[in-house]
Amino acid sequence: MPINGFTIGRDVAVDIIMPQGPVRFSIVTGWEAQPIQTGIESKGLDGTDRFGTIPSGWQGTVDIDRADANMDIAFDFLETLYYSGQNVPASSITETITEPNGTITVWRFVGVAFQFAEHGSFQGDAKVTQRLSWRASRRIRML
């Protein structure tokens, strides 16, 4: 639902696939993704500075207003795998964006490792916000 030709937050849907399968969070309030890049440079004896950028994956966060135990349960599964000596396989994220012109763009982040960045602060009448952070080896255009 773009507004005046601008993409807004409601225009994105995020599907998180962990080793145990798709994980659904009731109230996702934020999604952020940034490329990780490594800069290289050369100072030539000919006096020319040369620069390059090497893609080094992606990283981001998912913010959630806690409405159920799904985040806790998802990470309990990953911790159980780890502490029982089993392999913790990489995960994936699919990002689907409705563009202002009505087309759909789909990206898949692969080789994803998740971190339970914030469990939340439980206080009086305040809502509890949790944060999931992640790093991915690549982002691939699917559509």
C-alpha cells in the first residue's frame, strides 16, 4: 500500500525459515536489512588511487511486540540442538515487497545465522519488545 509513490513499512512481508521450519511472530513491528561490504584500496606508484568494494553478506534485525512465546520457543530449539552436540544448520529469510507500481519483488537471504538480541523488558503496563538480529551470506533475487 504505497503512499504518493513511496514504499512504506506495510509494503513488506518477511518469512523466517529456521531449521525447525517456518517461524511466525504475531506482531512484527520492524524489519531492517543492510549489506555488509569490505572496502579495498590501492595507492599506485603512478599516483592513481583505486578503490573497490567486496560484498560480504547482509545483516539486520526484526523487531517484535511479544504476543506469544514463539521467539522463545524458536531459540530454545536452536539452543537444544547446540547443547546436545547436533549441527545447527543455516536458516533463510524471504522478503516480499509490494512496489509502488503494484509489482512484487522477492528476495531470499541464505546462509542466515540468528541471534536472540533482546528478550525484552517486562515492566508494569508496558508492552514487551523483542529483537532478533541476523547475518546472511547472500541475498538472491527470486522475483
